[in-house]
Amino acid sequence: MTERLNTGSHDLPITDELAAFMRTGWADTRRAGVSALPVAPWAAKRRAALAARFPGERLVVPAGTLKVRSNDWDYPFRPHSAHSYLTGAGEPDDVLVVEPSGEARLYLRPRSPRQEGEEFYRDRRYGEFWVGRRPDLAEAAELYQVECAHIRDLDVKGPARVLRGVDARVDAMVAAGEGDAELECFLSETRLVKDEWEIGELQSAVDSTVRGFEDVVRALPAALGHPRGERHLEGVFGLRSRLEGNTVGYDSIVASGAHACVLHWIRNDGGLRPGDLLLLDAGVETDTLYTADVTRTMPLSGRFGPVQRQVYELVYEAQTAAIATLRPGARFRDFHRAAMRVICEGLHEWGLLKASPDALMETGVYRRYTLCSSGHMLGLDVHDCARSRAEAYLDGVLEEGQVLTVEPGLYLQPDDLTLPEEFRGLGVRIEDDLVITKDGARMMSSALPRHPDEVESWMADLLS
């Protein structure tokens, strides 16, 4: 009875005659002239550094597996960032193995030959007719510049460190050990300082993001007339992301009015009112999976009202103070503290908090209006290097080549009775992406204006 109730595929059974017919009459589609991906030499250096860190050990770094969506197909696959960093590859089920000798091998699922088997047209998850072409083993070896083998031949024998929680099949091959956590930590910390190629990819992501923000401003007149104007703008930015990159680096925050007081507002189902502010937090993810992360808060009318400008200018001053601290040797938390010092001084000046700025910094009560930290590392993940030790990241010092965001904000909740009524429901965040240089920091997102006067002029030019 159970089998009869299990629908499975909606397709008709394959007859012997159809199966025989499907094995014949196909042109040779092997690709000639495949060249290495630009990331390949950089990935090779990273694998060498990994092997040097754990000499004489076997290291296993899977890409991850597919996840079913709506009982029909799979969610779009994105490989684990550590796997992408070490290989440049991105197919589901791939596994990188670095042997004790230091030699690396990438196990993957190659394309299915048309003359052998039925996967290419029958397998909804991996078949070429269903999801597109994969490289064969020779093509993959050329693309990634690493020895490649079929995933069916993966058999991890003996002790190994495994990046766990990514592929259950791989986890089951080797007993978990204390060394696994150390591997995960290293794979996070090694990405703290970006190489030249990574910085180029991040700049490309930022440049596309700038164009996406310009698209959004140009789309404001149409969005203002739609009951779900936030989603209209989300779609506009998403189009730029798909045209110039892989997708968005994270769910875009398109928050108008009081929605801007919700730190991770991604419902984006609200309308737009001309007198409100719009907080747009969005980033394009490149085809190589590096993402930008930029926020601008802009007046939907094209001009800030007096109270809107007052709040915006305080956030602007806080961000400017934070950026001024960025240089090699500065502590990571310094820029957040600098921003919060300015915020505390402003809240005290406004009379919202009676205690001195020093006392506010000590007690933290100012955080009622600005709850979260003011930035984070950026790279393959929007919150990059998150598995790093505190002493290497949060409590560490900045180094040349690190890329991070600076994003102070004020979020004045609409139901907060400690605020004058005219402040309630205002949310402002300004966020930029910066790379630490030899003697300071370079703002990668400088093409987008920050000062309120410049924001107004920028919007007027785009809307003219």
C-alpha cells in the first residue's frame, strides 16, 4: 500500500526501446582548449599553505551537498567557502583531499557519457538534461589545476582531519577527532588577509553593487506607486546582481520608514512613502562567490527633512570617526569604539541620555538605540572568517590586506517612549567596504556618496 502511495516521478516508465534509442546518435561534445581558471594559481598556493600547516596529515574539505526545496528540485547550490577558497570549484558533492605527502586530489562527479548509462536524461538531480553540463575529469583537472578523480572512488582511509558538518557522507567515513576543530579554525583564519586576486574580486563585487544602488534610485518613481515598493526595489537590485554576478551576497534589506529599525528586515513587503527614509543594505556576489556589503540611507523625497538630517549626520560623523582609526596595528574593535563614542556624545547632546559619554560607554545603555557592532570582515562570506579565534579576529589587530565593513547605525524604534515623537521610527545606517593598506585604509565603495548633501545631489542627478 505504501509503495502505491509514493508518487515519486511523474514521468512515464522508460521502455527498453527508448533506453536503447537514447544511447545512440549523439555528437562528441568534449571540450577542447579548456584553460585554467584565473583563481587556479592562487588556490594552489592556498593548498600548499594548508599542507604546510598540517604536515604529514590527511585533510578533507568537502564542498557540501544539495538540499531539496518544495519536494521538486534543489535549492541553488553554493559550495562551502573553505572548499571554494582552496579549489575554485563549486559543484555539489565535491571533496578535496590533501594527502600526507602534501599532494591534493579533487573528487568530483564528472559529466555522464551519453553512450553509457541513463543518468544524463533520467537523473533529475545530476543529469545534464535536467541541470546542465558538468566538466569531465580531464576538463576539471585543466580548469582547477589539480588532480581530479571520480567521487565514487573517494575512500578516506586512516586518520584524517575533516571539515565537519558539511557533508554527512564524508563525516561518516572518518571518526571525529579533536583536530577537526583546529582545521576549521585554520580554514577561517587563513582567509583573514586577502591576496591580490581576492581584493580584485571584492572590488568587482563593490563596483557592481554601486551600479545596483544607482539602478534602485532610478527605479524610485515606479516603486513609489506600488503597494509593495520595497519588493520592486529588491527585484531591481537583484537583476543587477544576476546580470553581473552570481546572485546577491545575502538577502537584500530594503527597509522604508520604520522597517529600517528592524536590523535584518528582509520581508521587503512594504510600500514607500515620499516623506520616509529608505535604508538599502545589499551586495552583489561575484561568480567567484566574493560579496560586497554596502548600506545607504536615502530620503525617498530626494531631500532629508530636518530631523532625518540630524539623525543621519550623527551616523555619518560616527562612521567618519571609525574609518579614521583604520590602519595596520590598530585593534579590530577600535573602529567600533570610535563610532560609539560619537554616538554617545550625540545622544547626550540631544538630551536623550543624561549620563556623560564616558558613563554611557561604560554602561552600554546607549545600545538601546544602536544595538549591534559596527562592522565585520568581508570576503567569500558576508560575515567572513567567523570561525576564527577571538585573539586572531575580534580581539586581534588589523593587517594590510584585510577587508572589512564599517557600518554604524541608529535605530529609533517607533514604539520607544524614551524618544521624542519626531524621532520615532527613524532608522539610519551607513556602511562601506574598506581594505587595509600599508598606511591606512582604502574605501572600496567610495563611488557612492556618504555626506547628506552629496546623497541629495546624487539622487537628483539620477532622477533627472
